[in-house]
Amino acid sequence: MGKPVRLVLIAVGAILALIVLAAICVPLFLNTDSFKAKIESTLTKSLGRKVTIGKVDLSVLSGSLKAENTVVADDPRFSTQPFIQADTLKIGVELFPLIFNKQVIIRGFSMESPKIQLLRAANGTWNYSTIGNNSQQTAQSDETKQAFPNLSVGEVNIENGRITVAAGPGTSGAASATSRVYENLNLKVKDFAFTKSFPFEASAGLPAGGTVELKGSAGPINQTDASATPFSGHLEIKHLDPLAAGFVEASDGVTGTIDNLVLDAAWSGTQMHVTKLVVDTPKLTLVQSSGPKQPKPKDPNAEGASMLNSLSVDDAQIKNGTITLATAGKQGTAVYSQVNAQLTNLSPKSASPFSLSGQLPNGGSVSASGTAGPFNQENNASTPLNATVSLKHVEIGTAGFVPPDAGISGVADVQAKIQSNGQVLNAQGAATVVGIKLAKDGVPSAKPVQLQFTLAQNEQAMSGNLQQAVITIGSAVINVAGTYQSSGPTTALNLKVVGNGVSINELEAFLPALGVHLPQGSRLQGGTLTTDLVVTGTTATPVISGPVKINNTQLAGFDLGSKLQALSSFTGGRITSATGSGTNIRSLSMNVREEGGNIRTDNIALDVAGVGTATGAGSVSAGGALAYNVVLKLTGLSVGGGGTQQASSGGGAAGAIGALSGFIPGGGAGGAGGAALGGIAGGVLKNGIPVAIGGTTSNPTFSPNVAGLAGAVGANAAKGLLGGATGQKKGNAADPLSNALGGLLGKH
């Protein structure tokens, strides 16, 4: 047995030696460079692109030709730079035809570290779509058929490649646009053929550390439009950064990552069918901006439009998402967590059922269900929708519904029904808001607010018509209607707020929410309010203006009489006794304008029982500071045919003169100032007492308006008082008029 075995070993050794010898010697007798032109011509005709290669070497052991500096030109309509550039290209060939007949029959390709450039034109087409385009090829030659029998290649391998994706011709800002680079591209294709399906595996690194893997099959190659080649496969992306990977544009305002994305899909060349799409744990930030977005291509995306127009999806899900809403240039964000959504049976021409749920900031929740579709790929907002939405425990100020600096807050429960035909969205629903606050300096309302609303919104113009909103506070009813226009993070308003004979008892607990602060320790009781306000400006900076009228109410706990106690000298003590511990307001009317927390009131007309009337104007600052000038006409001083009290020693002109003389040195009957008192009393009777109201809303102060009184009583009468009594020395610190009015208004 030993000898036969030895002979076998010798024979095997001899064969191996011959193979090694052939491997060494064959390249010496073959001028491999002579095949370069043939290979270039064959690849050029097959790909429809100019192909050039450098030096060609033959490796008998591997049965391959090794070509250096291989370049595949781009479609000249896209770029003059290479479409593919590889330092080394290995071409698997059949050795016997090559050695004996000098025929190159290619069985495989292998590229190491190729650089591939993908360009997308303004009309949405890619530079790869014309590869193998028959319109750019002549009839396949016998030479090409011989090199590619049945246009098949046993194996194609790409290792450690790099793909650069950039904007192509006609794209706005293409020269300055950022290119995206995908590293570590690996591709393996088995039994590649232009005329039949072939399996493939691919993987690559995405920008910002993501990875993508794809397994499936493709083919036969559509030689008119490569992008229409059928394929099916399983795609998995990990740690996807949509912005860095080029899935969205910077102008879309989307940043963040997606932990895992899984897609099972098939493309027939005319229809895209997705059997499963799972977006797992997205952590995305959506930034609203009023800045202009990049213009869309003038022509539709040829490949993308074709796929989306025919898209059907069996099941699409978002799992455990976190969505953060922010506004450009504004502080504060709203974070929505545990976002889950599912869409099933999506088709291009019908509505599809969906469901959505998530956790709102500060513990609230949202849920929605209904149908959506057909999907509008050009404008998501134009997709028809029929849904029921439920919001529970929504923190209005932090949920992202209003600007963070608007000063609006409260906790709401909302139920709404939404219907949209893609052009107009109609919504109706109801809400309950607890602890609502509608002004920056406001205080949460102690009384809940009920709201019922109906609105219609133009989805293209993002403008809406609030057809009716009924606000109920206890038994008080206020109606709101008007229009709005959204633009980025702001919404312009043009609303009317109407209340007719609204119960003040119901509104009293709500007033602090509007930034209305009553004097400390006081409250409104009884009576009604009527108003017809206009709300303009924006949701961030609203402007509220219009008439307000109050009838038959009491400001309990605020004794106006005590503030004006010295005026009892004019009325025989009736002011204090008539007002008591509260101020009875027969009527109050005024025109109000609120902007930026500052309130301006004009055309004030006030009638207080037991005191008299007041007219004037003034303002309340955002901090609550008062600045008013009013003219007070006292009930006890009214005389004549329409008077309520006849002049007497305790009232009328005599009372006025007596009261004033008590505060002015020398103001008695024989004093130097006595001659002017009759003029002042007459002026007070005719024109009223000018009063400046200062301090704050919680602690108002009342001071004599000296300049106003001088104008009211006449220059001559005031001159005598301002100059003092006859014979008064210059430099006397006492101002008789100020002393008198100060005493009248309780300042001395």
C-alpha cells in the first residue's frame, strides 16, 4: 500500500507544481494590457457609461484580471466627475478561453475601496437611473455577448466603499449644499444578471454613527430606467440621525435620533408595497420657525413620486417615541413621551385606520383614533382626516400649544371631533379648564371654565374661522368668534368677545386670571357686566380693546368714603355713612385697551351711590401701578333744579365755603383768602374736584390735582389762593390750596 500512496502523492505534487509553474509563466506569455481596450469597450457598452482602466495584470491562481485606476464616468447631464472610481478592480475571467483563444469572458467583479458619487437633480432624478439605458446603447455586439454570456456575472463584491450624496444640476444652492458621506459600504451580489432576479446583501455606515443593513433580491434590471428595477428586501437601520443621513432637510426643523428602524418592502417597478415598518424609540426634536423654507423642485421627484403614488402599507408602527416641541428663538420646550402610533392598510386611494397615544408634559395624556388618507405626499396637512381626539390633564402653558412667554396656563381636559377633506379642517369639541390664567400678571382662577367650540381651518393658508366658542363660568356665558392666521410659531388674531348682562358674582373669581386686581381685601358682589371686546395682535402678544359697562355692583371691603372722609364737610357727613364698608357702584362705563400687560382706560364714567360721579381717563401698568386723572362731582354739592340736596349750612355753596375756610389760613370771613373762596366753591359746584389716583390696584391713593383745580375754578380765584392771603410773606412753605385739597381728600 505504501508504494501506490507514494505514487499518488507524487502525482498530486506534480500537478500542483505544474499549476504553480503555469501561474508563474502564463502571464509572461500573455500581454494582459492588450485586453484593456476590449474590457473598456465591453464595460462601456454594457453600462452605457464611459469606462477607463489603468494597468491590467493577470493572476492565474485566482483566475482574475486585476485592473488599476478604474473609472466609470457619470452621466454628462449630471457631472463631469467620475460616477465610480476604484483604485483596484478585480475581474474574474475564464482562464482557458483567455489563454488559448485570448477571449475575455467575465464571471465576476470585485472592487476595493471604491468611491461612488450619487447626485439628485432638481426634478428628483438620480444619476444612477440611466445606467444600462438602452437609449444610450447600440445593439449588443457579439463581443459583448461573448464577454457577458446572457449578461450574467457570477459574483459582484464591493468592499469598504464610500458613497457621497449631493445635490445635482438645477438644484437651488447646489454649489454650497452640504454633501453626505456614507462609509464602509459593503455589497455582495450572487449570480448577477441583467435579465433575471439576483440576491444581494449590503451594509454601510451612516453619518453620525448609524448603520444600515439590507438583504433581499433585485432584478431583472430595467435597462430603460435603472430606478424602476424591481426589488424586495429587509432593511434595518440602527442609530439613525435623520438630518445627518439626509432623510430630512435642515429647513424641516427635525433633529434627533431613531434607535432602530425596520422595513420589509417590495418594489415592482411601478408599485411599492410595505409589509412592515417599525420605527422604534425615536427621540426627535421638532422646531417651529417662521423663516422661509427651501423651495421645492419645480418638477416632481420622478422616483419618489412614483413610489409614493403607488405606496401600500400593511402595518406601520411607532414605538416608545419621545417628541420635543420647540420654537425657534424662544426659550422652553414641550416633551411628549411614550408616543405610540399605528397605521394599517394604507393605500394610495383610500383612507386608512390609525391610532395614537402619548404622555404629555407634566403628566397629561393624549389619545386619538380614526382614519387618514389618501396620503398627500406634497403637503401632509392636506391629507384627509377623520379622527376623535382626547386630551387629559393638559398643562396648557407647557404643552406647546401656546408660546412659553404668553403667560397663559391652566390644566385642561379636551374632547374633539376633527374632520378634514384635505382642504378645510372642521373641528368641534368641548373642554374644561381648571386654574386658568390668561395674563402674565394674572392669578389662576378659582373657578373652572367650560368651553364649547366650532371652527373651520384652511389647511393650505393655515387660516381659520372660529365660528363659535361659548365660554361658561358658572352661569356666566361669554361668546367668542372671529378669525386667526398661523405663521410659523405665531398666530395672528382677530376675535370678538361679547358678554351681555353677565353675572359679576360668577365672574368675580375669574377676574384675577385676566390680570384684574382689586383693592386689597375687597371683592365685587352683585350686578352685571356687558362688554364687546376685540382681540387682535398674536397669541404671544394679544391686544384687547373695546367698551366695558358694569351696573349695580358693590366693591365690598373697600370704603371709598373713608378715602374721601374730608369731603363730609361738604355733605354733612353723608359720604361715609352712605358708603359704609363697601362702595356701591350704580354704573361704570369705559373704553379699555390692554397690550403687553398695560391697560389704558378712556371715557370713564362712574356713578357711586352716596359719593357722586367721576369722569376721566388713565392707565394701569403691567406691574399694577395706577395713573389716573378724574373729576369728582359730589352728590352733596349738587344744587339747583336738578340737585338732590338743597344748599344749607352743612351742604351746598355755604358748606363748601365753610369747609374750605377751615383748611386755608386766613380763609375765614375776615381773612385775606375769604374773598377767593366764593370763586372756588362756585368752580367746584360747576366743574367738580380734579383728583389724581395713584398707588397700586391693591392699594390706591387719592391726591388733589392742583393744576386741574386751578383750571377748573379760574385763574383769578386760584391766583389769590396760590399766592396766599394779603400780606403773607414770601417764602412761606404753606400752600393754601394744597393744604385745602389735601385736607379734603384725607391727606392731613
